[in-house]
Amino acid sequence: MVDPFFQSTKKRKRPSNNGRGRGGSGSSRLPRASKEQVQEARDEELSSADEGGLEAIDDIDFQKDRAPHTLDDADFVDANETAAEKRVRLARGYLDKVRAEVAAQRETGDYDAEEIDRELIASRLRQEVDEAEGRIHRFYSAAEASGSRFKSTQHPPTGIAMTATGRIYTSMKNGSVLRFDRETLEHRPLRVEGGGHKGAVLCVAASEDGKWVVTGGQDKIVGVWDMSGDEPRWAAGMRGHKDAVSSVVIPPLANASAHILSASLGRHLTLHSLSTLSALDTFFGHQDSITSVSALKPTACVTAGSRDRTCRWWKVEEEVQLVLRSGGKTKADGREFFEGSVDVVCALDDSHFVSGGDSGTLAFWSTGKKKPQFSHHLAHGLDTDGRNLFPSTVEPSPRWITALAAIRGTNIVVSGSWDGRIRFWAIDSNLRSFKPAGEIAVDGFVNDIQILALPEGVVLVAAIGKEPRLGRWLTLDAAKNGVFVAKVDLTVAEEVDDE
């Protein structure tokens, strides 16, 4: 049966509002004024204002009662200034500042030529840019140590870090971290209730301003120490690695966000932030344990993959890796030595680094080539004392390279092994090869090296042990565990004009 509602034929009407509309209650709607009427009313208002003697808006002086204020060139900024014009203005201001500094230096000298001023200003600008970018721009031909000192410790040190504030930090195999005074070599351990590592501490890094110290240990933790106060504070123990943390680095350049990089025997690399005390990203690619990581900036780093015989250059922001395969063959005295492991790396600038492995080969790399630019075989010689890794080996085997470091912005590279020498190497001005530049006598395994150019001079520190950093398969009974400190005198290389 159909509903009666649908059978109705009457039209439904909208109920009346009894004159109550939007305009008000109980009143009828007023007619709207036309556009012509509105315009006429406005014209009448303007004409009445003119007749009353009021000033037009264009004739009013808004600066009448204000005190006069003049702006000089430094304070004046055009409101319509573009970004390019702003850069030009700031560059001109910086050049004026440099000119004033050069003029002040010139007053104390005996030269006043305008051309010399231009050369000094240009060289100063180039030097500051190169230092900020970490480029190799200072070249030396020789290095010699002076005033070396040694402070023994009970346990073997595994890593060492130095700050510009006069502090030295070492990681120890017994699980402690020692803080040394660089002048007196007095030391005491970093002890904090509820913090620290459980097990051996394998690596340490420190910011150059001395505010942060980062350690990595066998407990798979990246420890963060806050050294800004009077007493050390355990800030956090960051987790995320699947195996022992073998290497950490705090990039010294362009690192306003306080990022650090850590590598582990679990074959992956991790980017951390000290501001949030957390891991930001993880990178995979190596087929074996990562034993060393080095970086100048947080955007790029280089790692050593030990038995996978590769070095990998990482672009952290782009999450891209460049694989550089090592594993070369060394011929010496009618014998052949094959590189089976790449153990240490050291970044030199944005496109160059050096590596060392178990065959004793020191290799100089460029990211533009898949093979080393130059290699120095048996950099620390052969083991002629009979302390071979495998007792069944009758003939002497190469001494593997255990540590690498470089003076930032220069061509000087430092390498260490267990032949009783820390050796200096000088890269040529064309960045194509290198040659020996000096050495320092020290007995024991050189487990880690750091060298900094400080205002008082170049200072080298090294962690010396009776046994290797990551194991105890070889012991040097005649050596001592401790910290080695020496000042380094550099000889400036003579400039050679390209023919």
C-alpha cells in the first residue's frame, strides 16, 4: 500500500515569517542604495572636508615634531635591497675590516706598497676560506720532534684525544677513561656514579673546545661525557650498535649541530646528535667489521672495512657511498705480500684520504679514482725480530699499520706501527704522491695518534701499548703502556713553479 503522503497533490508552501527577516524583527526590509548614490555621498564628504580647511593626506608632514636622525653607511639598509646586494654589502664590510687589519700590521713593518697590500689581503682571504673548508693549503717538507715526554700507565691505552684547552683523554682496556694535563701529564680517571662503560673502552674522541668527550666500548654503547662544568658528567649512553664500538669521531669543521659518527664491529656506521643525545641515521654497506672512521665535516666521512678490503667514502646527507677497493700486492726482496685487511683511515680534505693495512702499505687516495693515487709499500718495514703473527711463518712478515693522523690543512701525515718509530710523510704540492719527512723513536704498539696545530705550536700525542688495540695476540715485553707527548717543528717546503 502506498503511503498517503506520496498521494497528496497539494503543493507545499514555505511558511511566512510575518515580516521578520535578517534585518530585524517586525520591520520591513529597507531598499538598498545604488552605487551612484553611495559615490555621490562620498564626494559630498570630501568636498565638505576641503571647505572646512583640512589638509590633504599628501600635504601632511609626519616628520614635523620628530628629532632629526642621520644614518651612516653602516646603519643604512635599503628596504628594497635584494639578497645579492646584501651579500655585496657584507663582503665590502668584511674587506674594509681586513684592510684595516693589514694596515695596522703594515705600520709595524718597513713596507708600504699598495700592491703588497692587495696581495696580503687576497692571501688572507684565501687562507681563511681554505681553513674553513679544511683544504690542504700549507705545505711542509720535514718534521722533527722536540721535547718529547712519556707518562706510563698500568693498563694499555686503546685511544687518545686532545683538546685545544690543554687536556688529553685516553681510553683504556680495563674500562676506564683517563684525563691528563698536557703540561704536567698528571692524570685521574673520569668517574661518575651511575655512568661509564662495562668492559674495555676501545676508542675516544673529544671536541676541540673541550666541552664534549665521546667514548666507545665493548658493551656496544657510545658514551657521552659533558666536560663543560667543573666536574665531568655522564650525559648519556647511546645504544644502537649490535657489536663493540670500534671507532668514534667528532668532526671539527661545520659542525654547529654537534653531530658525531661511530663505527662498530657490527658492520654499520651511525650518525648521532649530541644536542638530542640520540641516533639520527644508520648506514650499511661493509661486509666485515668497521675498524676505523675519520671525518672533517659531518656531511662526509671515510671508513675502513678490515677484511672486506674496502674503504668507503660516505656522503651522509645524500646517503650515498663510494666503494674504493684495496687489497693490492706488494713485492719486496723477491717476495709478494697481499693486503688482506684495511685497518685504519684518515681523512685529509673533502676528496683525499690515506689508509693503512696489514701488508704495511700506506696508500694515498682520491675520490676521483678507484685505485690509490700513490702507495708506499712496507712503510714500517718487516718484522725481523721473529715476532710473527703466526709461529709457523719462518720468513719475516710486514708490520701492519696501527694508527694514522694528519695536521688539518697541511700535507703532513703521521703513521704508527710497532717498529719503534712514529713516521712523518709529506704529500707533494700536486697531491699525487708523498715521501718520508721524519720520524720519532718510541717503543711499543702505537694504538692511536692525534696531532693538532695549536697557538703555541704543533703538538703530537700517542697512545702506546704493549699489545694491540683490539686483541692480545702479540706482546712486546720491552715496551711500556702509557701516553707519549711531543712538540713538532715543521720545515716549510720551497715553492716550485710548474714548468
